[in-house]
Amino acid sequence: MFNRLVIAFVVLTLLATCSNRKSPLKEGQTPEEQQILLTMDAWGEALSSGDIDGVMQYYSENFSGTEAKNKEEMRALLNEAKSYGMLMFVDINLETAKLEVACDTAVIVIYNDEGVVDMDFALAKEENDWRIIGIPSEIRSYEEYAEPYGDDCVDMGDHYRCWDIFIPTGLTENVPLVLDFHGWTENAAHQRSISGFEDVAKSEGFIVAWLHGLCKSWNAAVQCCGPASDNEIDDMAFVRKMIRQLVDKHDIDEQRIYVTGLSNGCAMAQRVANEASDLIAAAACMSLHLLTPDDPQYKPVSVMTIMGTKDDLYMANEDMPGAAENFERWKGKNDCKGVYEVTWISGESVAWTYKDCDGQTEVALVTINEGGHMLYEGEETTINTTQLAWDFMKRFSK
């Protein structure tokens, strides 16, 4: 359901390009690229007319594949969006869109004003026209992962799964390991640049690895996130095999293996804590929740989630739990007793922690007042959330 709503919202956002925008065409573009951008631009013009029937006609003529079959759902969504005035406030800058064309397929990536990826779409050529077919997972293959990449890899049979790694100089023996999962549409290099775990690893002496998700996504649940979830990528098998190889190659303390990440990566970190609780000592991550069912073999793992109050995912909706619901779910999973304690305060930001939990574990929720979704210091908060996460995790071992 969440994936369908995301796709539908992306369609709305794409359609809602303002009518007074500049032409997205530039010198040097191929005829194919210009045709795709003009098609996108025309959808925006159709929507800006406010004529839902006209928009639906354009939708029927210019969408292909599964998306074009959901006409009634799209009509209802358009009418609801119009009634709330949503369409008035969306502005997509096609001038900065990144477009990749390969034979009869294409992927277009749309960025917001801050240069962050807002959405991506897959297109296919039908006769002399281009049609949206949905999201890039519908045309992407995994051939690009047929050879090793990054710093190290494991062979998963059909493709390689890889990671980048940082090993501080002068490490003592038997050191901790942190796995850091990037967010949706991002990559290991971006996560390394924003999460701050490399600096903490230098100062506190542990190994950190940034994993590469296939097509910039993790299969953290059916709700999040494609294409990994759409294609049912076995990310859990990858993580287990990766940990085994890292332990075999490096002097890692198997009792102190931790997971962290952002957004889709946070949901994946919690999935790993849930389904690989035999390996993980603690998890502490930013900006999403556990979305998979409870694993029947689960044994208590200490978990901290860090959420910003300005993040749309802070509160629950019909498709997602909120910060409080996720906090209580982990409390139940670890059979925590009593009430939570306030364990950290900074201004109006606060950490609540259940301390009396099975296996001497703890469950914590950190609420960052006015914090956004990119919840790292210097991004959408001034608080060093990375240090908070590490200070929590490092206290626990298997």
C-alpha cells in the first residue's frame, strides 16, 4: 500500500509542474531527451488547467504498464489533492533533472531546490512516443552488479554485494564493528559523508562499513523501499554473509557488532536487529521504524531510534507506525518492565529509555525537537546524533 501511495504521490508531484516554469530544454540534448522532457512538461500543463477530466485523458494517453490501469484510483487521488489545494504548492525543476536513456528505456531523476532526489521514474518507448511505466525497478536489471565494486564484496551467485570500509590505524585487537546503511535513493559514499561514523571510529577505535544497497535501496519491508522491496532482494542473506566474511578477515569482536543507518537504512538496521538477533548486540538509527513482522527466533537486542519532530514519519499514518508506536513495539519485543526514564535532555530534545528489559537490554527513543528527516549534525539538526547513537550502542555486547 505504501509503495502505491508513494508512486501515486510522485505522479501527482510530477504532474503538478507549474505552468509558468521555464522550458526544460537545453542545447546539446538529444532528440530523445528533449521528447521525454517535453512530455513531462506537457503533463504539468495539463494538470495546471484544473480540468481533472482533461488530466485523466492525458494520463490515459501517456502512461503505460501497470500505472495506467489504476485510472479510478488516480482520478480519486487527483480530486482529493485538488480539494486540499496540494497541487498549488508543488514546483518541479525539470531544468536540473538527470535523464538517462538506454535504447528504448529511460530513467529520469527529479531533484528538489536543495539538490536532493525527490523522485525517479522509468519510461519506455512505444512506437514514436515515450510512456511512464512506473518506477525504475520495472526496467532495471542487476547486471551492473555482475562484477565486484567498492572496497570488498561477497558473491551472492547472480551478483556481487559490496561495501566500503574504514579501519583506523593502530587498532587494538578484538574491536567492535558498525554497519551503516544508507537511505533510499542514496549510496554508501553519501552515507559515509553525512553520518559522521568515520570520525567516531577514528576517535573511539572501531571498524565501520558502509553497505551498498542494490539500486540505492534496501528491502526493509513491502512498504519500503523499491526497487529492492519490489524485487524481493534478500538483503538479510547479504548482511549475514558479509558479517561472516568481515569477522574472518579482521580482528572483530563478534560480541560487539552494531547496526545503524538513515531512513530506509534505519528500517533495514532494525530488520537486521530483529532477524539476526543472534549476531547483533545493539542498533541505533535515524528516521524510520521496524516494518517487518517479529522474527520467531528473536532474542532481545538493545535498540535506540532517533526521530525529528519535523519529520513526516514522526507521527503514525494509515501505512506506517510513528515514533511512539515503534518505541512501544520494541518495548514489547524486549519485554521491558515499568515506565521509561528520561536519560538525556538538550533544550527541548529528549531521550526516553526503558531500562528493565530482558537480557539486560534497553529500548530508547530520542526525539529531536525541530529535527528533520536527514537527522545528522549539520544536516537537519544541530545535535550530534551520531555520538548519541554510538554512546548508546557501545554499552552493550552479546
